[in-house]
Amino acid sequence: MQRFSPWWLLAWLIPLYGTPQAFSTELRLAQAPAAEAPRPLQPSIAPEAPAAAPAAPAGPPPHLALLLPLNSPSFARAADVVRQGFLVAEKNQASALPVRVYGTTDATPEILAAYRRAVEDGAALVVGPLTRSAVSALAASNGVNVPTLALNVAEGEVPVPANLHTLSLQVEAEAQQVARFAAGEGLKSAVLVSGESAIEKRMLQSFADEWSRQGGDIAMEYVFTGDTAALPALRRKINELPFTIVFLALEGPNARLVAPFLDPATPAYATSQVFSGNSSTLANYDLNGIRFLDMPWMVQPDHMAVMVYRRPDPPLAAELERLYALGIDAYRLAQALLRNPGSGELPRLDGVTGRISPARDQHFRRELVPARFRDGQAQVQEIPAGAR
């Protein structure tokens, strides 16, 4: 039998359907819908999409910088207490900006470098530095590029840049306010009793300058050296001066030695340096009758504006309690400054360190609360008219 050859079948199909390529094409076309005739393909050129612009590099995230000498042997404890108060206030008054803490020593070059780093890191506002020397250096650096709230005042007559604001526990400002407070009670003659420490001398000078501006005169100055045997003679001299007051430019221990020798009928005034808290009842008995000024945090613990903030536990010494309160008000004031950038109107605040309002040279003044010692306790009293 003759073998079947596939080449013969292919030769028979070619006249009917053409080449194998044509055969394949026709089969594909036959499967297309009958109503649509095949059309030649036209080249289609889509418009070229514009090249995407390179994404701008994201800047550092904005934050609120807290610049403190946390690594300084001399100031670390005070700085840490300020930090604690600051963060307690942050929990009470949440902000869109996170807080970033920059710890330094008390070396001025390191503090200025940390300030620059905070700005480069995206700080929208810087709180700090804490020491006078650092504030002075920052003010003179020509590098205050963002709003800044320093927690002290500059030394001397350093010009303050427009972006630099100051809030402080400056004892000189307290002594000036005591002078206005005493002058508001009507007497114009004063005996000044001071100690030998630097802070006591600063209190004395500040009171004397403001007392003179208020129209008062200074009847006598007395420097207490620690010799209590001379104090009875001081009392006799004061009693010989009619219609006078006594200003104690003294820290607490010295004030407690001098006060018992004063005539209770003679009005006597002091700064917050004499008050260590109402828990010190026995020590406060020596100060009975003394008038002084202090912050609400210390003399009005049951005030609503004070009670909302958590107290340190365990309680701190009085000077550290005041720094803790400074941290609270620093955070609140920083938030107020951030809310009104460039408005030209500086904020006011009913603070735990006092009623805060803007003064000259971007300084925030604290109006303190007057109090008087009675039976070993400090009791708040009204501010006389014209004493503010």
C-alpha cells in the first residue's frame, strides 16, 4: 500500500487558502464580530506626561525647644525642676508641637551652640536659657532667629533683640514691687536693714531706687552682720524715727533673727526670700507681723488657677517650688506667644508665678500677691491702691 504523505495534503490546501500565514490571519478575523469590518491600525502617540517635579526635601519637624543647663553641676537641680514644671503644664495644655529638651552645661559657648542646633532642628520657639550670663550672651549673639522666651534677664544694659522675651524670678523686681506696695500704704520714710550676701545687697539697692522714685526718703541704713546683741539698739533707733517703715533686705535665716527685735507697731516689709512655706510654722512665728510678696503658687495653693497643676511629690524646698512654678508659666506663656506670632500684641496671663503682663524691652512682669505673717502662717491681703 502507498504511504500517505502530509506534504501532499499541504499542496492541496495552498491553492484554496493561500500561505499558512494567510490561513492563520483569516481564522482570527473570522472570530471577530461580523458587524465590524477590520480597519487598518493607525499609529497612536499618547501625549507625553510632564515630568514630575522632584519632591522638595522635607524640613525638620517643628517643635517647642526647652534649653536648660541640665548637665551643669551648679544648676542641674534647678534646671531639672524647671523641666518638671514645664512638662506638667504640657500635660494639662496639650499642644500641636512636641517638646524637645536640649540639655547643656552652664558654659556659654555650649549653650549658644545648643540654641543654634535647636533652631536648625526646626524649633518654632525656644524656651531658655536659664542663667543671666547665658541670656546676656544670647542677647548679644545676633543669633535670635525664632521667638525665644528666656527664663532670666540679661546683665547690664545689653540691647534685647525683638524676638527675645524674658520671664524671671528676679529678686530685684520683687524688691521694687515691695517698695511700691509699701508706698501705697501712705508712709514715706524707710529704714533699710540688709545683710552681707550679694542677693541681700541687690535687694537693698533695688528697693532704695524704687522707693526714691515713689517719693520716699531713707531715714537710716543698717547692715546686719549676724550679731544679735546689737539688735536692741537698732530697735531703739527705729522707734525714735516717727512715721517710718522697715524694709528687710534679708534672706530667710537672717530675717528670722532680726524680726523679733522690731517693734510690732512699726510696719515691716520683705521679699519672698523670707517665706519657706506654711508648713514651717515654728520658723514663721519669728516673722509675725512681717508683710511680704510672693507668687500664688506659694501663698494661694487653693486658688483654682493653681490647683489644676500637679504638685511635686514629695514637696520641694521653697526656692525649688518657685522654679517648678516658673516652668509651668514658661510653658503657658510659650503657647500664648505661638498663638499670636507677629501680631505685635504680647499676651497676658493669670499665672501661678503671678499676674503676668508685658513690660518694656520684651520683658514679662509678674505682679505678686501680698501676704502677712500671723500666728506662724502667711495670710493673703489686699494690694493697696496705687501699689501696682
